[in-house]
Amino acid sequence: MSKEAAASDLLCRIAQDWRPATLASSLSIEDMVLADLIGRAGLPIDIFVLDTGRLHADTLVLAGRIEQRYGITAKIFRPERQAVNTYVVRFGRDAFYDSADLRKKCCEIRKVEPLKRALAGKRAWITGLRRDQAATRSIVPFQEFNRTHGLQKFNPLADWSEADVWAQIRRHDVPYNALYDQGYRSIGCAPCTRPVVPGEDPRAGRWWWESASASECGIHFSPDAKRVREEEHA
């Protein structure tokens, strides 16, 4: 079975057995591939986007492309305004450059808390995580129970390579973020993302001022996630 067929079969099973289900889309190439599989099959799976307030314009435009192409309106979740204002007043708008703790606090406000609202009432959470994206993701399973949110978490592209994703995009003419054509390989908030050079790790452009081991926002993994994950799947 091809990787496309396997991912499609898993999405169909999720739609049948784990409703209501939702795709958490960062509008990355992986999430656009998943949106394409969902849209072309007409699956009853919601899609949501976390608009942090600091995303690139090139990223946000893709939410409209999903609606135009597949007739799916992505639900937009934003951070609580008061929490953002309190952070900015107390620490400064770009205080995340000053320390890892302040960066993680910003991610908590702009991404982690809105995610909790987005997943409320869902039975299944679908992501575009892949094992070769980063060392912290090297043992990502296709399915796991997420204790934090109390639901099933599915990663249909877990065993896909970056080349597999691009081949799928070309095969089906899937819309993607124009920033990838400018050297970006992992795209998050504008001030926290930069292009990478050939040979660099795909996530080297995320929070590049921190150590590589800290390159997660907290949505998927805690600082000791690899140890916890190894224990859960031993």
C-alpha cells in the first residue's frame, strides 16, 4: 500500500470511528497535504488554525485557499487579548528573544491555550507530525492517547519524508506557503522563523537563538517529552 493510500485509510477510519475529529493545521506543507486528503475525500473532519497574531501574511492566506479549493472553512482560534497585553506590558512585545522561559510563556499564551479551546469536545486530534522533522519527533506514532487533552491523537504522515510530502504536493497540485520557495522549511510565527541554508536541519530556522533541544512550542511535547514518550511506548 502506498503512503498516500495508508494515510487516506487512516483518515477514513478516524472519520468513521473517532468523530468529532479535527485537523490542527499550521498551514505547513504537511497540513496542506492532510487538508487535501480530507477535502478530496469529503471526510467529516474539521480543520482549525491557531492565529497567534504574529504569523506571516503568506501563511494566513492559505486558510482562504483551503476554503476556495475544498469548500472547508478553517476555524480560527486566537489568543486571549488580555493575556497578550499583559505579557507585552510586563516583558515587552519581543521578549521571547531574551530567554527560553519568556519564549515558552509567549507560546503558551499564543498557541497552547488556544489549542485547548480548539480541541474541547473533540475525540480525535490530527496533526502533520513526521518522525524526520526533528530529534524530538523521532518516535512519533501513528496513533496515541494524548493525556493532556484526553483524546486520541493521530499522525497520519508519521513515516513520510520531506521528499514524500513535496511529491504529494506536486502530484495533486496542493496549495502551499510561498515562503517555502524562499528557503523556509519549518514555518511558525514571523519573528521566530527564518530561512535555512542547504544542509541545515529543517527546524534550524525555528527559535534559532536557543539550543536545538528546546525547539518545540509546547503544543506537542514538554521539555522531557522524549523520555516520557519512550516510557509510554516501551
